[in-house]
Amino acid sequence: MRAVVMYAPGDVRVEERDDPTIIEPTDAIIRLAASCICGSDLWPYRGDDAVDHTPMGHEYVGVVTEIGDQVKDVKVGDFVVGSFFASDNTCEICQAGYQSRCIHAYPMGVIGTQSEYARIPMADGTLVATPGMPDAELIPSLLAASDVLGTGWFAAVAAEAGPGKTVAVVGDGAVGLLGILAAKHLGAERIIAMSRHADRQALAREFGATDIVEERGDEGVAKIKELTGGYGAHSVIEAVGTQESMMQAIRATRAGGHVGYVGVSHDVALDGLELFFSGVHLHGGPAPVRRFLPELIQLIWDRRIDPGKVFDLSLPLEEAAEGYRAMDERRATKVLLTV
């Protein structure tokens, strides 16, 4: 099969690899309908994370082609969506709604899903079948549910976005934009998008943003305070993962408010005394996408939400390297790879 492999920072190739096979009796094999490039894939691409001939990708949708002997809930021929973390969905952590921290959690990035086929561990706990075979126009939105939509949704839930709340979103990538969509769906009264890019600002407004703040850092915090009568936002979504973005999120939150942080943390350190006196709630981490998949799939199926709009560039799998360049250079928000 064809698969994307990152040999070294900036060196992305598509090569032939062996088709996946059933290893454990709880595995399933899927034929991908589409894959995509995630903003978190840019960390190794830029040299911030170690990479060495690494299979890439952790977002996926497709049709089940084979199942292990112990798979009971997923059938060959099902069109499925899965989380970027495989989970058994039965342990106490999973049952509490934190499947990404399952005691048997397995990161799909180790397997790589920017490929024609993929092996899905713990298929019954990881995959959710759609109500039928989806129309082609639904596939981008279903693919978004595999990570960025589920992650943005978790961020909004962790930040306790809801009726009467003002929500600020730090980060205008796919996760931040879909955090806006989630906050709107959850009933937030006011949504402030922090963005300097006109195309992303337009999509933010389409998803439900009521205000745009272009300032960053301390200036961005001051603007949020100005817009909220000096208090700060009730709920803040942090969708970047840098020191600046995390501090901007915490400082833009009113005392007693909530920060939902889902940006993959890189070199973030929190000052204990500042955190102590901030009085804010912090909750986040790798999103338990599996918790939300049934609801998100139904919302997409019923065409009540259209998260696939975050894909603004579509390329064949063979052109994955160009997709990485486009996202790295901010010529694209999120790249869909046709398989």
C-alpha cells in the first residue's frame, strides 16, 4: 500500500509499505476513504519532535475490510470513524469518559493513517459505525470528527462553554475554529476568536464567532478584558500549545472561569504563584474523542454541523509533501488527502 513516511524534519515521502494484517484478535483493518494532515504533525516536521522514518497520520475514516476473531460490534463493510487514540472503551477510565487515557490506550500515530489501509487496535472500543454508507460530501466532516472536531468539542466542554457564557478561543487552526463551532452549538452567548488571518476570521464568524481579536500576548489579554468589562472571559479554549498561548489563555480568563487546553504542550511552564492567584480552573489534555463520536457523527449525518469546512486544500496522497509545506507556510488551514 501507499503510505506517508517522514524520514526527517521537512522530509516527507510517499512510499510502498506492506499492507497491514490482523495482529491481535481485537484488531480490524480498514480501507481509508480519506486521510489528512494535522497541525500536530507540524511539530516533527519543524524539528520540535523527534522523527526518523516515521509513519505519519492519526486521523481516519473508511470501510472495514477484515476483523479479528474477537471483534463483535464492528462488521466487514461498515463505514467507520475512529479516534486518534485506540481504547478498549470498557476500563474505568473509559467509562468515566476519558478514553484517550484508557489504561490500554494506543496512539494511532504509531501506526500511521496517512495511508491506503490501517490496522485499528481494540476495534470495538475505538471505532463507531455511521448509520449507513455516507454521501461523498459528508466524508470531510466525518474525517474531522476523528480528531480536530472531537478535540475542539472537548476543549469547549472542558472550558464549560454554554448559555450565558463568553468564550475566548486562543488559536485559529482547525482545532480552534472547531472549538468555536462547538461553543456555538453548546449555546455560548458570545465567542471571541483570536486570529490575525482574514480567511480564518471569516470561517470563525461562519462557525459562530461574534468578535475578532487580532492582538496577541499581553495586548490580546487586555483586549479580552476590555471586551468583557474588565473581568475576562468565562471560558477560554487554548488550542496552540506554546508558552505564550497558555499564558494568554489563563490571563484572559476571569477568576472562577475555566480554561480548556488541548494544544499539544511544548515547553510550557506555569508559575505556581500566578496560577494560585488566578483562581481559574484548568482542564484539558489529549481529547477523549471516542466519548463524543456517536453524537458528532449524528450531528454531521443530520447535516446540523459542517466541520469539513476547515479543509481548505485537498491533495492526492502522493502529494502529501506539498500538503505539509502548505500547512507549515500557513497557505492552508488543514489539508485533506484523497486516497
